[in-house]
Amino acid sequence: MAFTTLAHHMDLEWLMEAYRRTRKDGAVGVDGQTGREYAENLEDNLRLLLSRAKSGDHYRAPPVRRVHIPKGDGTLRPLGIPTFEDKVLQRAVVMLLEPIYEQDFLDCSFGFRPGRSQHQALAKVRDELMRMKGGWVLEVDIRRYFDAIDHGHLREILSHRVRDGVVKRLLGKWLKAGVMEDGCITHPETGSPQGGVVSPLISNVYLHEILDVWFHEEVKPRLKGRAFLIRFADDALMGFEREDDARRVMAVLPKRFEKYGLTLHPEKTRLIDFRKPREKSDDSDDDQGPGSFDLLGFTHFWAKSRKGYLVIKQKTAKSRFSRGLKRIGEWARTNRHMPIREQHKMLCLKLRGHNGYYGITGNSMALARFRWRVERIWRKWLSRRSQKSRRKMNWGVMSRLLERFPLPPPIAVHSVMRLSAVNP
């Protein structure tokens, strides 16, 4: 069923709630206005915004400000930062559309959805593969997904559920909004810039139709064995009981994506033999072998449990481990002259953040190694505060300092069993 009247829900109170849900400390857009500055005349600003949004051509989406952030593979990820006012209006539209699409989205989708998380996706992958006793894993990597979304196909997909004129017009304006970089404005013909409030929902709607529904309604019924799909935003992974099923899907997948303007990365889209090994002479976590894969920052591999059974374990991926240490090293170098008490406070925050994401059952060795490496990084840069510090900061002195300023211990914040229990 398509909804033809949605915008009447969007009144002043609706925009006020959208404002409350919008981060006030985020990066500023092309106008340089902060959330605090916008709030100085909040009610009048929202009234004017509401009037312009509902009156056709009076609202014009400002261009987004292009910034680049480093990715794990050394490349840069482009982000488009809307103005604060545009973030509020985008949030208001997301509040309208999210309840509609949450009824449609499938259980295989975990990214940017209320009540769902990366850790639930990771638990689901582990559970499905354990249930199949391993199998063949297909990693799906879409090249520059957010930049490649085809506007024509997207409008057609959106029209299946949304036909309200105001909402369609606003979505169209955001898709056509320019991108400002180095003082120049360009108007890309495809894509929905990452960084916008509405972009995660748009990306889910697009891949829900292209991948999720297609896999469950057209692919799975034609397979000979069991199979599953797990998707977190544009990170997708398929598991197959049989190799021939996996290879058939791998062969047709590029054509399916090309139909909607998307391209698979030929080197990063790969099929992995993840069948349960018959024997494993070395159950250490260090030697992964070819039968492993990375997803959402974790390496998945077969190893023996404490009781001697082969189980799927998850540990911090090497790239994420190294990247985390590099960032802490850069911070420690830059701030080595800060008072030790303040350094300790910040390092504790960083380690708790690391444990908060990577602290899952079975990852204690990687967490302990990370903490151990952070201690050594801290000592290295404390010893370089001055020549005198270098002579003094031996391991005896450092041990006493760590007794006074201990770093947080490695803690498994996320229980695999608990995450499995809450999964749909």
C-alpha cells in the first residue's frame, strides 16, 4: 500500500521533536551555523522552515559540505555534511518514513534500524553458520555504494510506498542538492551523500528491494541447500550450505546489481571455504588460515572451545587492531606534554570505547593485547617529553605509574549467548 498523505503529520511540534533528536554538536554545513546558534530563535526558525517545506518551490535544499575521513584500507571516505536546519528537516521526514519501512524491512537487515546493532548482526552470522556446521561464505562489496545509487530507480522504489507530494518533493531536492568542495559546487547525477540524516534510510530502502527481497523471494527457493543473508547498511554477507549454490549466486549477483546502477568490487567480493574442519591440530587464535573472513571489524574463524569442540570464534580484525593503536599513538604523541592525570583520563575513555565495541565473548586475548600495547605506547611518549623523562621512564617507574593510574581491564561487554537470544 502506498501512502498519499503524510506531510499533514509534520507540524510545529513534529519539527520540535525532530530538533530534539538532532545532534547539536555535529559538524557544521556550508552556512557555518551551529545547533546552538539555530536555537537562539528556535520557534521562529522552525515555523519558517515548516512553511517553506510545505509550500513547494519556496524550500531549496542547500548544498552539502564535502569532507573526507580515512578508511581502514588507507583510502578516504567522502561525507556530505548538511546545514543544521537541513538536518532537522531530514530528521522530520525520517520520522515519517521510518515506521512505514520498518514494517517492510526483513530480519536479515541490521544497519541504521531502531533496536538493531552490529553485535546482533555478528551474533546472527555466527548462529547461522554454526547451525549449518559451516559452509561457503560470500562477501559482497559494493563499489562506492552511496555515490552510485541511481535516482531514477530510487524514485520508482520509493513510489511503491510513498506518494505524498511534499515528501517526494523534499526527497528529490535532497538528491539534487549540490556538493561543495574547495569552494566549488557540483551536482552529481547519482548517489545520496553519506553524512545526511536521510541517507541511511534511503540506502536501506534501495538495498531492501535490490538485495534482501530478491534473495529471499527469488534466490533461496531455487537453491538446493540452506542459505542466509546478513546485511548491515552496504556490508552484506551470504552463507551457503553447498558450494554449487554459492557459485551460482556469485555468477548472477553482478548482473542483478548492474541493473540498478551498482557495481561489485571484483577483488573484495569473494567466496570463502568456511566449512567446519575435520581436524585442527593448533587451536591458537593467531593462525587463521584461508578459512576465515572479516565482517564489521571482526575476524571469524574455526577454533576449539574450552571443552574441545570446534566452534566459530570472533576476534578483532588485524586492520582494526592496527588502526586503533595508530590513532592512540598519534594522540599520545601530540598530547605527551599534557598532565599525566589528564592523559590517563583520556586514555581510559579511549580504551573503554574500544572495549565497548570489541568486548565480545571469546575476544579477551585481543582485548588484553590491545591494552598491553597501549601501555607501551603511553610509556614511549611519556619518555619523550624531555631528555630527563627518557632517563627516568624505565619499566619500574612505569609500573608504579600504572598502579597509581591503572588502565581499564579488558571486559567482554557483549555476551554471545545474550545477543543470540534477542535476535529475531
